[in-house]
Amino acid sequence: MKYVIVYLIKGRAKKYQERLTNEISSKFKIRNLNNHISPHITLKTPFKKNNIKDIENFLDKFSKKKKKFKIKICRFGSFKNKVIYLNIVTDRNYFRFQGDLIESLSNNKLVYIRKIDLSYKPHATIGFAKNPMQFKKIMDFFAKYNPNFTLNFDNITILKKPKNKWILYKEFNLK
């Protein structure tokens, strides 16, 4: 089974991201991510594992030791003129949290850590442009928007992908 470890975006920010994703999917005829995964910030990139109980037990203990903290969503960003995302503004709390999570998963040999896991830029993907021209049109479309949300970073969540859609497996709340 394929899994991913994320922070689930909730509340008004979740609804905002879903609305933007629906708008650009319809307007620009691109894949609607809402049909495949909930709004989130990836903490550990996807991995395959037959039995996830060891990771589940680890995240249960890990989450009980970690305090929630604030993050902000503002502006839009992109990777390689293809991936369009909501920019996540963090401070050292996020990077300390992310680093501790990845290091602990690695030290406990629970899952293979990829290079991208060590230098991951927090973001919330809205869509994927098909080509550079479409990318420019989508980014121009977003010029009229001004996302601004402050969120409690309060969960670590495992999503699983049994078929074509990521679904909730288990959520762990931070203290």
C-alpha cells in the first residue's frame, strides 16, 4: 500500500484552497486535485509499506511530545513553471518539527528517507499546468487573489492510496 504523511489543512483555508483548485481545473481544463487528495502540506513524501503499524505507533508517541504552532498561508508560488501552490510561511518551529520528524523516522529505520524529504519546501499544491503558456495564464489569473490565513499546525496525518485517491488512514493531534 502507498502512504504519505501530511499536515491536513482545515477550516476556511481548506475551503479556499478547494475553491481555487475547482476554479482553475474548470477554467484551464487541468486535473482537479480535489478529486485525488485533501488540501495538505506534505511532511514525508509518499512511500510503500506492507504494514504501517510501526509508523502509526511512532507517530502516536511523536505527536504527544510536540506542541502545535502557527503557520501562515499567503501568496502563490510555483516550481518549474508547472506546479502552482499556496505559499506556506513558517518559522523555525516548522523546520525544527519537520527535521525532527524526518530524522526520527530515519533513525528508527521506519521508512526510506529520500533526498527531497531533507530539503522539502512547505507548500499546498493547487494544480499542475500542462505547459509554460498555460502556467503563465494560471498565474495571471491568481493575480487578483490575496490568500492570507493563519493556521494552527496541530496534526500529523497518514493518508493511504488504495486506488486512485488518497484517503484518511489516521490523524494524530499535537498537544
